[in-house]
Amino acid sequence: MTSTADLSIGHDPEAKRKVVNRLRRAHGQLAAVIAAVEDEAHCRDIVQQLSAVSKAVDRAGFLVVAGALKECFADEREGGDARVDELEKLFLSLA
């Protein structure tokens, strides 16, 4: 059976860098949303920032799944259907 540890991006430093950058961006945007709420900013501004946070987190998730897909296709003999099922669950969890 395939473990979630088998589906990591740790093997690709460039992919890891991209994911970390997106998550840091989302972290900064979320801090801005919190500050906007605390400062009673206009709801339009808060919603726009929330949208940006959501998009950044989603893209980070898609990058992680894309990395797992690359690993899966590079080594498709191991894991077979169980690995494909796990990738499908990962992908759908982002929907």
C-alpha cells in the first residue's frame, strides 16, 4: 500500500521552493486580511484579500499534487491503482 510519505515534493527542490513561496505569500495575505478585519476595512477589500489568500493556497496545493503526479508517472510500476486512487483523493480534496 502506498503511504502519503511516498507522495511528497521533497525530491524536487524547485517544486518545494515554489510551494513554500506561495504559502509564504498566502501567509502574508492572510495577515493583511486579519489586520483589515481588525481595522474595520471595507468588506470589498476584505473579500478581495480573502480571494487572494484562497487562490495562493489552492495553487500551492495544486503544485503539490502536480509533483506527486510527476513522481507517479516516473515510477508507475510501483503502487499501481492504489497510488492513482490516492492522487485522485488528494486532487479532489482541493475542490
